[in-house]
Amino acid sequence: MRSLACVAFVSIAVAQPTSLTFRHLTVEHGLSQNTVNCIHQDRFGFLWLGTQDGLNRYDGYAFKAYHHEPGNINSLGNSYIWAIHEDREGILWIGSFGGGLTRFDPSTEEFSHFRHEKGNPRSLSNNHVFAIAEYPEGTLWLATDDGVSKLDKKTGLITRYLNTPDNIEGLPTNHTATIAVQEPNHLWIGTSTALVKLNISTSVVEYFTTDPGTGAIPLADVQHLVMREGKLRIICAAGLVEYDPATTSGSLVIDRKKVADGTLAFRRVLPDANGYVWIGTNNGVILADEHKNTVTHAVHEDGDEHSLTHNHILSLYQSRDGIVWIGTRDGLNNVYRIKENFQLIKRRPGRTNTLSHKTVRLVMEDTKGILWIGTVDGLNAYDRKRDRFSVFQHDAKSPRSITSSYILTLHEDRKGNLWVGTRGGGID
């Protein structure tokens, strides 16, 4: 994928959520639980899904679920799954909320565990494991709720990286959420207060409360990091930040405050293979098209079976067939079609800025570019540039209102006057 246009998206208005159509997979289809925290496709094409109640394997037709079984050491460390990593041998490493790290061999279905042991500094620093990265091969880096743990897979020994009173060069805080690898020597670690850079060779730690490039973008609440083609994408309170370590340049690619109100929080980012950037938020999915410099915001719509199942997005993943998978608090969604040349204008119940009725009888564009849409319950003027609807309906108390809300014909004369034919009301 080409580099993102660094400033173009910042000023783009959010378009209607019209170009995305979603399919759903939930407990009704066999998923063990609807909260999908992480997604991974293995070498055989199976999709692995981490939920709050089990690890699920999906073969495209059916699910197989694995759970923690109290007293059974050959089971998951905990059924609340946060992270999945597959190594070169096909072993799955599973981070959980409360059960530490689980090693799972899908070919034998054997489990083994790495947990925090009180008083043992060579054990896992915390049993809440939120992210896993492998680099170099054979070394796992684990973002936990109490610092970063490094696991040597051959020896099983763990080294901890912590924020402690006697280590002023350590982490700025012990709550770590995400890890990205910058070859050949560095890790980037996201925390609640700063972005951390760890030199693997020297163990030297640097941390940044503003972006390393300009120093002007605050980096509070770093939720997700992705290193792609040498550039680090950072999801934080400010929005989507891009940093190029080679040129030490940084930019705020998408300003969170300019795409929605202040309650919107960015959670995940996925630069896909088709030139789109997906952002998971606490209120739907944002899709940025770098080719057209447009931003679309898709949300759950009551009564729309092709909208998102839930607005709180927890995971984003693109499988090898190009399908984008979206894990939410209420099921798994996938996007099987992005309609490049079509925009759907429809009635959205519960909204003020929407079409007056779902039944559209006729459409006409006037000389000013306004789209006039006649329905069985009102005349709609749609300003596409401003994404605004004006609705004209019959009001028995107002002699200046349209004579009937049932629209039959539309015509614009040479002077720009609009003539409206209605059922039972004549011509306006």
C-alpha cells in the first residue's frame, strides 16, 4: 500500500455510511460468545477468534470452541482471550485476561501455560496479556497489565521490563496495551500515558508523550500500533498518527475531533491490501480511502440487517482472500463488498437528517445540484455536498405547506422553479 496522504484526511467531512454492507456471525451461527477481541487466520486458512468465553476455530462453515476447564491442565489458561499469535511452527500463543499465556498446538490439541508466579522474577509479570509480538524468531514480547515480559521459547525463561521506583529509565507506566516491531533493533510499545521505544540489543528505553517527529501531537492513551512498510501507525486519543522512523517525520493523518463529536474514541487500525485504512472506534467503523481522500463512518442501524451488529469495535483483520473481519461486542462482521460507484440513500429511523420515507417514487436533480426525492410521505431535498436533507410535508395547520405528502411528479422550469405533482393535492 502506498503511504497515506498525511494531511488530506484531516479536513475531510465524514460521508454517509452507505458504501459498506456487512455479514454477521454470532452465537446463533455457533460462535461461543459474541464479544470478539482478536482475530487470526492460520497457515491452513482457519480463522481463530478470541472471545470472552473461549477460543473459536472457524472453517468457513462451522465453529469449534476451546475453553478453560478448571482442574484440566490440558485446556486454555482462561477463556477470556485477548491476543493470538502463530509462530513459524504453527503453534498458537494465546494471551488471556487472567490466565496468562497459553501455548496451543492445533495438530495435537495440547496446551501448556506460562503464568505469573508470586516471588518468581523469571515468571510472567502479570496474567493479563493484551498483545503478543515475536522478534527475533524464538522470542515473544508480551504486553501485560504489569509491564512487558520477554519469553525465550527454547528455555521458557522470562525477562520483565517494568516501571519501578528505582528504575528511572524504565517504562513510564506498567499498563501496556500493544506492541509493534521495527526491524532490526526496536520495539514500539503503547501505554496509557506515552509511546515507548525499546532497543532490543541494549534494553534502553525511550518514551514519548508527543510524537517523535514533530513533537506537536500528544500521544496519550495509545491503544494500537501497526508497523507497515516502514511506517508506524499509532491509534491514540488524538486520532490516527503516522510516524516514519527513517525520516523522523510525523503527522496527524486523521484528527479524531474532526470526524465526530468528542465522545468518539479510536481503538484499532487496519491498513488493508487495497489502499483503505480501517479504524475501529467505540461508535462504529471509519473507512478512509487514500485514493479519493474520503472518509466513511459506518454504524449499527436498528432494523438494517446489513449494518454492523454493534458499534463498539474490538478487533480488525484482513484474511488472505481480501475479506475484512470486524470483531464487536455483539458478534463478528465481515465486509464482502465495498461498492465503489454507488451510494445508498435511505430512511434511517431515529435520525433527524434522513429520508422521510423508505418508499421512493421518483428522483430529480435540479440545476443547482440538489437531489429532489419524492416519497409517499414527503418531498426531500438532499444536498450531497453538505450531506443534509430538507423535508417538505403537508401540514394541515399551514396554508404554505405542500398540499399533499404523497409525491407523484417533479419538474423544474427554465427559471429554476420546481413544480410538484401530488396525490389528492394537485400541483405546487
